[in-house]
Amino acid sequence: MAKKILVVEDNDQNRTLISDVLEYYGYTVVEAMDGADGVAKAREQLPDLILLDIQMPVMNGFTALQALRDDPLMREIRVIALTSFAMKGDRERIMAAGFQGYIAKPIDTRELPKLVEQFLEESQ
């Protein structure tokens, strides 16, 4: 059975690119356009992994992560930050917030499937 990945990204082009790459590699992909939509879809779909953008309208990635962690149904789902934050200290701040991983933008489409596989293996 294919692993289910929730991609929460407000940029249509980024979301489509990530989804297309992951679907090509056999994953089932669910998409959300902002943090609030992402939390709702996570509750509904219970994905194996969530790729969560940090900077979004309605609800940012940090707030969405907190909502996921506060819900017993979703507390154990691995959540990976998708971000263009690349300054010194950003990775540490993101990891300290409770994300289990970090993928920098722009997305490297050759690296993405390897990173996702690695994150899924770590969750077992």
C-alpha cells in the first residue's frame, strides 16, 4: 500500500511540483493550501508524513505544527518543514519548534524522493 503524504504549501507551482514528483515515485499525495486546511486534511486523512511550508497565509507552519501536536490523533505523525529560510540559526529554530526534518527551497526534485524515503524510514 502506498504511503500517504500531505503537502501543505500555499504556492501553487511548488505544491504541484512536489506532488508530481512524489506521485511519480508511487506515493499517494494529499494537498492543502494553508496551515488551517493542512490541519483539517491531516485529521481527515491521517497521512504517514506531512511536508509543511513555514510561511503561509491563514495559519503559518509553526502554528499548524502546534495544532497537530495538540491533537492526540495526529501527535505522532512526522512533520517536515518546507522553507526558504536559509539564514544561520533558522534550521535550529525550526527543529527546536518540533519539526522532525527540514527541506530547503528551492526544492531539489532529485533529492526530494530520497529525503521523503529517509523520513518515512525514521518514523517506523
